[in-house]
Amino acid sequence: MTGMEKKWQHQLPIVRSRQNPELFTMVQEDVLFVSIHLINGRVVDEPAVSWDGRMDRNIDWVEKQIAQYFASSTPNRPARGIVILGHSLRSPRTRPFFEALSENFVNDPERLRIPVVYLHGDGHKWDFDRKFSHQKSWPRFYDIQLDQGGFADPCIVEVAQQVNGKLKPLRREHKNQILLGKGLIRIDRQRGRYSSDYLKGFAAHLGEKATPSRSKW
């Protein structure tokens, strides 16, 4: 993802970490977008010191961005929502990140009111998961897993505009869209996962991976 934003013309206010340029953040329509470098590898694949260091950097990065986001909000430009972009699904190995993330919200009634979306791949099949939300009594946390690239259209994330300081909510226009935050955020799967007939020509060549079992926590 490093330097991706330099490949086309845009006005997105993207800021990257100097120490870890794969981490970026931006605020669009008063919604915070922040990326993390979270993977779900096996214990034997990486030394513990490397894994733990990356986990700590992810936690520190996200906590700082969240703190700055809320600190910069004003009555006229309030914090409206957060979208976290990652790769790994939730698992016992990645649980420390999500536990740390939840601590930024669950004990703060003001922060609990805004939607927080974790948008990721890794499982390779669409999944809208509320387990962690229920476990942490965090009603506006949404874990959304995307379809594998090449097997579905790219997902579009839209943020509702403000008109004279008031939200102009987005609407659900077809069955492959979901709305979050009372129309603040719209996740559009476009055509969704391609049909079996469409995939038949190259699915066998690529070999579609089975969706890993999600943790029960």
C-alpha cells in the first residue's frame, strides 16, 4: 500500500507514518480512516519479538490517531465515525489488538455513540460479524470481511456529506449495500461475489482457499 496514493490525482488528505510508511491515515467528511499492518501468521513463521513489536506499533499508531481525531473535533465538526483498514481477521493471535482498540471506546459514553468499522480481507468470503461487538458491549463496532480479490467486484466505501452542518444520510439502493451509523457510511459490494459460471474458467487454476474458522471469542 506504500505510495499507492501517488498513482492517481486526488485531493485526499493522506498522511503516512514516517517510521512505518505502510501505516496511513486521513479524515474525509469528518470520518477517520486509519490503516494497520495486522497479519495472522502461524507462531512458527515469525520470531515472537518481531510479532510483538509489530503488534505494539499497530496499537500505538491507532491509539494516537484516535486520540488526535477526538481532540481535533469541535461542535461544528464533531467526530462522526472511524474506519480501520487491515488484512487479518480476528483470531486468538490478533486478539490483543482488538482488546486494546475496544478500550478506546467502551468506557467512554461519548465515543460509544460513533460507528467503528474494521474492514479487512484474509477470510476471502463476505462476512458481517457482530460477535466482538456483543462480547464487549460495544454496539457500534462492525467487523466486515471482504470477498477475495478476483472473485468479486471491489468494495466501495462511501461517507455521507454534511449540508449546513447536518448529515445528509446515504440510502440503500440495492441488496449488496449495507448502511452503518444511520446512513453515515455505506459499504457497497457492487455485484457481490461472481457467479460460479463466471468463475469456472479461472477458479480451478487459482484454487480458492477455504474460509478459516473464526475464533469464538
